[in-house]
Amino acid sequence: MANRHIYLDHSATTPVDSRVVAAMTRALTETFGNASSVHGFGQQARAAVDRARREVAALIGARQNEIIFTSGGTEANNLAIKGLSSDEPGHIISSAIEHPSVRGVCDTLEDRGWDVTRLPVYENGIVRIDDLKKAITTRTSLITIMSANNEIGTLQPISEIGKLVAAKRAEGQKIWFHTDAVQAVGRIAINVDDLGCDLLSLSGHKLYAPKGVGALFVRRGVRLRSQSIGGHQERERRAGTENVPGIVALGEAAKLARDEFSERTSHDAKLRDLFEHLVAERIDNLVFNGDQKHRLPHLSNISFRFIEGEGLLINLDLQGVAVSTGSACSSGTLEPSPVIRALGHNDELARGSIRFSFGKDNNEDDVSFAVDVLANSVKKLRELSPLNKPSVLELQPLNSR
Amino acid sequence: MSYSSVFKEHLANPRNVGDLANATAVAEETNPVCGDRIRISLLVDNGRILEARYLAYGCPPTLVSGSVLTELIMGMTLSEAESLTRAELIDRVGGLPSRKHHAAALAIETLRAALNQVSQVISEGRQIESR
């Protein structure tokens, strides 16, 4: 129905950069060998994988041999947490707003007898260091807390957590710190030494690389149990023939993310801020979710009172604006966004939240078009909503009361 | 499944939105699980629905079900409206994925609650005046 299509869902996935496509195409057509083969074709593929590993390492301030390539962020999170959890149940600390790939693994460990502490976030969507200090016991062997939330973009105090973990380790405790940085890498400056994390997950398709490739940083000295059995790839920590084209694409995307970091982040922040300014000018009864300072530069999460997120999302989509919502209504059961609920907001706000996430290919015209469409859709859905009208009792005819 | 062109058209241009100031009956029902809500106002004369209006809060199938239903029932006799089923409404919106059938069920339930009010008025012997 729409003639114009504006993509404002870069936190879900990004379009693949044409330079990444070119690098990947070369890998598909020229560097097609098996990176484990000893002949020339294999060695060319090995060299391409090594170059990509250097680029990914450079993006996050790691050493080349501390990068394990995976199929994406979910596998990286699974490998990190499962790879560090021993058969003997212990204690793990996480947060209430983790991505399902972390939350789900923690739930599974809990079923196997582990104690799991899920730190609360408050109205700002950020965990408190004091809560973490209180939660750590002598049995705590792993802390897994995301760098930036995928729905509201709030930045967690990762370097403070890293310092706390280092202090505990200095006291003799065997404790590791993993962070899911899938949303953060390429969006904010990431240096694993500054953060003090032992493991860090990242994903290619959030960085203008294709789906199906990601990486896990594993600090030297951390012993990780492989979750797949087979070959000796990735230093015995992830068996399986390397996805050379995907890895090459991730390497190219990492290089571009590093080279263009300042330009991209200031561009995204400028568009996001313009968007929020225009929205606040034209639409009332809304709540900007999460801390407005400590958050990703490209993301805005807004709850619109009196209307439901999915209704608004589809209306926007039919007019050419692609966004996402944290809640979904299915089979008569609604799952209001657990992240928005964790902020202490009620169900109406949790049901009416929409995430807008900007990218390097958006421009100011996109913002102004999206705000026009949004303002009209919100107006229409509010005219349709019974929530902002007199109650039915006031309207019932006298003869039926 | 993707939504039908009828569905998309009603979502873009919902019909019969609002309340009726001179309604014979007004009913509002909420799905207690997902929170979706529909309000239907009816103006009835001589056993026939002259006007219908609706308001809705919820996912797109809920918004569209109200629009299609109100369009469908205007001009119907009370007994014709009473016999409408969820399946017929789903058919009229051009089909819904099974996980969204509850939206049509809520619209039908709200219509029946409004029709019950009309029946109550009639059974209590109160004349619905011609307007």
C-alpha cells in the first residue's frame, strides 16, 4: 500500500553494507576452500579467516586468538554461559532484562539445580552495583549482564561490574564475567580491557553484515567447554567447518564499524534526537522509556498511552514505516514487554511500547516522514480507543441501567 | 498467513468509529487475558439495527473485527444479528490466523452483550421509541 519504505528497525537487523557484500562475494567465489585444508585453496581461506579475526579483535580491543567465530549472538551467549557452567550446580547472577538467549539459558541452568539471581532494574532500566554486591556469594561463579538492552537501549555499568569481579578474583574467588554486547558493539566504544569482562558476545547482522555469523570474545586463560563435538576448529572450542564467507563479511563489517565509528554514531544520535524532539512536539500522552542519558545513540523506545503496540506497528507498516514492539498478542494471551514491565510500568504502557532504531542509511527526510505517519496513526488509533473515552456506564441508555 | 486486502483497508480506514449519543444499547467487553477491548453502541428501531458504532483497543484483528462487524450488522434484524458467528466474521474480514481468532470472538461476544440489553428492554415491556 505504501509507496515509500523507511526502515527504523536497525536493532532487529541491519541491511548488509554493499562493501560487505563485495567482500563476501569474493569469499564465496575466490576463497572457497576449507580453512582446515592444507592445500593452497585451504590456506587462502585460512588467511581470510585470520584477517577477519584480526578485524573483529581490533573492534573490541581484544587479541586475535581471543575471538571464536559462531553462528551469531545467540550461539555466542549459549557457548559462554553453558561453556562455563560445570556439572556441579553453582550460583549465577544475571539481570531481569536480558535477551531471551541469556534468559533462557539461565532458566535451563535453574532447572538443573543452579541458583539464579536476576538483578532488578529500576525506572531507568539500569542495574545497580549495590544490588550486585549484595547478590555475590562465595558460590557465585558467573555474572552475565548485557552491555546494552535490546529494547530500550539502556547501558549497564559494565566496567564497574568488571572492577568488582576483578576485586573478587583478587580475593581468590573463581568467578567469570560475561556480557552480551550484541546491541552495543559498533554503537558505543567497546574495549574489553576497559570493561574488564572475560567473555563478550557480538553479532554480525547488527553491524551491517549478514545473518548467520557472530563471535565470542574469550579472554586468554578462561577455560571454556565446547558445546559442539567434531573437528578442532576455533582452538577446540567450536567444532565445525568455518563459515568463511560469513566470517569474511563480519571482518569487513568490523573494519568499517571501526573506521566509521564516530561518523555513524553521531549521525544516528542526531537523527534519534531530532525524531524524539519532533515526536514530543506533536504527540502527547507518551513516555520515553529507560534512562535518557545512558543509552545507545541510535535507539528510542516510546510508550503511547491508550493504544496497543501491535496495532500501531501494523498501521505504521502499512504506511511504509518499519519499527518493532516488545509485546505481542497471540492466541488470546498477551505478553506485555517484560523489559517495560521491569521498569515498573503498568500493562497499558508495556503493551503500547514501540522501538525506533536508526541506522547509517537513514536521513532527516526519513525522520520527518516517519513522524508524520506516526502522529497521524496515533491520532487515528486514539480516536478508536475506548480507554480515553467516558466509561460505558456513563453512556448506557437509562432504560438498560 | 498474511492479512487480506479487506483487512488492510479496514485497518487503514476503520468504519463507524465512536459512540452513539442516542444508543438503545451500549456494551463493552474485555478479553481478560490479553486486555483487548471492544465497545459497541446500537440504535434499534422496530426490531432492526439502524446504526452501530464501535471503539476498540488491541491488536489489528481486534480493531478490524469491530469495523467489519458494525458495517455488517447495520440494517439487520435483531435475530439476524444474533445468529452471526465468529466463523462468519472471520470469513468477512478475509480470514485471520488461528492465533488471532480470539479477536473475532471478542467482537461477537460484545455484539451479543449489546443485543441482550436490547432484549432486556423489550422483555421488560418498555417500548423502544421510534427516533
